[in-house]
Amino acid sequence: MTTGEAIRRARSSRGLTQIDLAARAGISRQALGAIESGSYQPGVSVALSLARELGETVENLFGGAADDTLRHIAASWRDDDLSASGPNPRTRVALGRVGGKIVAVTQAAARLTLVAGGGMLEHAAHRRAEVTTFLSRDEIDATLLIAGCDPAVAILADWLARARSPVAAISLNCSSKRALATLLAGRVHAAGVHLRDARNGEYNLSPVRHAFGKRHAAVTLIHFGQWELGLATAANNPLKIGGFGDLERPRLRIVNRELGSGARAALDEDLTRLGLKANRIAGYRDELGGHLEVATAIASGQADVGVTIRVAAQAYGLDFIPTRVERYDLVIPATEMDSAPVVAMLDALNSRRFAREVSQLCGYDTTQMGQVVARIN
């Protein structure tokens, strides 16, 4: 089915005329007619408006559903374009067409990069700031701000760029509790959390209710994925670390996450369960701000072990000992659910292709991605 046919059928099934739908989507009837006839391909903002008014996803209306399966292609490759460990079937590659042929080039799974930034702070006082920026107001309005610790936000940002979305995703790396506090202060559109209630094993609901319940602020929890949390060690686990019970070993040094992070809470919970003392663990006070930072410290030899997620360990070629499966949810205020940045994000989360991409690249369970976990207040 072509895009025009999909839109026409969806419109007809809802009893809408071209004039009705065009008015709701904020475009002319002539433009809608051209879209339905296949003579005009709309931009992302128009596509989002049409999908919203028709109660469909952009993917269903404008293609992508037929491209839901992974494709196998032949690409040009050089034997010297390999890591020191040799060819690995799971090595990430960049793809492009150079000199008329598709090439595959080894691509780092994680790396330090220079952040572009939206502007430069000139002056700040009394909760007001003066900023110099090259961004237009439309570009600022189309910026999605997400606080949390999930490295996969980079994949969301890449997805939006490839879909030619006007929305750009910016990740503010921080712990789950700090992400909630930042959201509560009205500083971001969404907060990513993975906080387990030790009393019942439930994820995220209790801390979100505690944070927002007293403010009588309505929020929605949207499921992103499930990941494995555990201990990362040097490649091949040379110290034969088997679990949390080994952390008091002499000459074993850990690197920790900050208070308020899900990883820190998991470590402290298991230390209590095993009767281990934090002050007897070398490196317990050495805190880092993210999963990739923990993996970097272990890969560089600054620590022997740390709590992180599997995708971070794999990005640096580390061994990984899983200890639990966690649910990572996005908390979104009701007041932001219809904003352009959040609508674009939710459209991605409800795309089968995006879910499969995150699953393939990160190893998350994304079968329930985009589903509403709970509405609070």
C-alpha cells in the first residue's frame, strides 16, 4: 500500500473529508490531495500532524512497516580494518556509498565526543540566564531534553535525524533520582529511571509516586526497555570475579556510581543482603556519573570491577556477570505529552523498526517499548 492510499483509507475510515483532515492538520486541501495522490512527499512536521489526527503512527502511514525486517547486504571490506582481537561478527560498522560501492568501516561502540551545545551562558542570577545562541526559536522548540543514564538515547537522536525529524534529542546524563528531580523542576521533557523497590521488587512506580504525588502533578510512565545490570570486569575476567561476594577481596578495586543511581542502589542492596561492609571495599567512594564512564574506568585499568549494564561492558570489550534484569521507563509530565518533541519521541518508541534497532544494538528487551506502564495522579 502506498503512503497516499494509507492516508486515504485512514481518513475514510474515520469519516473525514479532505477538507476536514487538512484543517485539523494545518495544511491546505490541495496539499493533502497531492499527498494522497503520491505527487508530494510531506516533511516530518506535516507527517506528525497527519498521523496524530488520524490516530496512526508515522511509520504506518509513511512507510517503514515493510522495512521491519533486518536486511543482509554485501559491502566492500578491508582486512586491515579490524580490531586487535580480529574479526568479530558483532562488531559495529558504519555504512556508506563511496566511489559507487557500499563500504563497511569499523565503528567504535562508544567514544568521547565534543558536544555541539545549544548556546553559551553569558550571565545567570536569580533563576534567570542570558544565553548567546545561533539556534532559532523553532529549533529550540524542536529540541527534546531527556535526563537519565541510558546510553541508547544516542540511538534515539540518530533515529530522529535519519527520519529527517525537525526534533533533535539531547541527553543530560545523570542518575535516576537526579533525573526525577530535574523533571520535577520543569527542566526537561522526560526522565529515564530504573529504581527498584527493595520491598516488593517493583520498578519505578514508588519513587515516581513519592516525587510527584505530593505536588499533585500528573505524569505518565512509558516503557523503554529491559536491560541486564551486573558486574563488569576486565576482558576474560582475569581475577575470576564471580559476584558481589568477591568485592571484599584484598587488592580488588571497584568503581562506583553516585547516590541516587539505580546501579548504586543495586550494589548497596546486595552488600546488605550479603552482610558486606562498604568501608571494607576498596574504591567504594570512587563515584562516576554514568554506565559508560564505569566501563571506561575498568577498560583503562583504573578499577577491576564495577556495576553497570551489559551494553556498556560490551562497548569496551569487557566481561559481564549479570545479576538482575531491570525495567527502564521514561517519566513524562502530562503537560508535555502533546508537545512536538515528546510526540516525535513517542512516535519513535512505537515504531517496530526503532525497537528492533535498539534491541539489536544494545541487547535490550524492547518487546513492550512505547507501552504505557502507569498514569500517576
